[in-house]
Amino acid sequence: MAKKVSPIYEIREVVYTQDRWLLLKKLREVAINILKALKVRGIEGIAHGSLARGDVNEKSDVDVFIPEVVPSYIVEGLLQDSGFQILKRELTQATPNHVVKAIIYLEENVKVTFPLLPLRQREREFYRFGGEIGLRDLEEGRRVPGVDKRLMLIFPTDYGHYEYSIIYNSVEVSKIVGVSLELINERIRVLTRRDEIGRTGIYFKTELRDDENFEEKLRERASKDPSLRRLLSQRGMRFIY
């Protein structure tokens, strides 16, 4: 079940148990191994969300994101060469105006995502909004502030974190996490609306067969979807991808 937006209250301190610190270390080790596999070919990935902030729990995912367009066969090959088994692959698009993404699941809670089209600034900022961290900082045990799905700013401390609602604090939060005020306000609108009317779904999602690759599936979709062809053109990409 998706996390609901939390009520507005003063700053609250959360102190982590030893088990929580151990879980964070365990999940981060998985992310580190994935990022190292990608680094072999100079691909700079990031871990984002609770893994970057530190506020993990037993349901937390290991989310690795590559913020650039990379041929899918290279990503898949690097992961397999490092001993990872690919569980499934999905092509997704949140709305007709959003970037098309490839998702490779290594486990149900471990995935590598990358765009098949160049990211717009707002799409890139989305990952900073939730908190993102690179390989070196992961290895050195650093954590970064970011906003969770409850619209709570998670600010790491030596003992856990402080948290408070970003509603009515958007200007301060935009400076702390390093994203535009427009992005902050957009996320507030989206998540509060989702809280009111329920999850709104996703525009497109399909699982690939073993004999398909992401680029072929994108071409297939574009041949049938005029809105996708327009998006490709807007992002400076030819229809013959």
C-alpha cells in the first residue's frame, strides 16, 4: 500500500535501532555491487530514495537509476557479467508527456532503471527530490536529505533522522535538497491529490519477453502511438531509434 501524506506537525526525531542500521548496510551493499558493475564501462549510476536518505525498513527497495540514455544491451551485459540474474524487464511511461523508462528487476525489490529518452530538467530533479547518492558516498557511508512519499523531509543525523512536512516549507526544502521550487510544489500537488482520490495508475507498462529488447519495444510502441512519436521528436530523437 502506498504511503499516505502525513499530517503537518513540528520536527520529529527518529532514532534508529541496531537492526535498522544493519538493514541499511545490507541493502547498500547490494546497490554498491550494482553500481560497481556499471562503472566498468564508465556508467555513473545513483541510488535513490530511502537507500540514499537512510530511512529504510523491511519493505524498502534497492533502486538504482542511470540518469542518461545508455543502450540496454550494455546495461544488461554488465549486470550479467557481474553475476546478477535478470528476473524480468519492463517498459514504463507515467504519462504521455513523461520520459519512457526501462526497468530491469534483479529481484522483486532490486531494480535498475534508465531512460530511453533524454531527461528533462524536472525529470532529473525528481531523483534529487527523493534523495540520491553515488558510489563513492555509498562506500563512505554518507546519507543525504530527501523527501519521502509522505511529503516528509528526511534529514539524516548520527542517530537516525529528523523529519517534518514539506507543506508550507517548500522554499526551505528546495534549498536543502537542491531542486527547483516548481518541482517541490508539483510533487505536493501530485501526492496530495493521490492521497485524496487514490492511486491514479500509470499510462503505459509492459513486460518484455526474453527475445525482445527495450529499443525494439519502444519502436513498436511509437509506430502505434502518435503521442510517443511527438515526444521522441520533442526530445530530439528520430523515430527510427
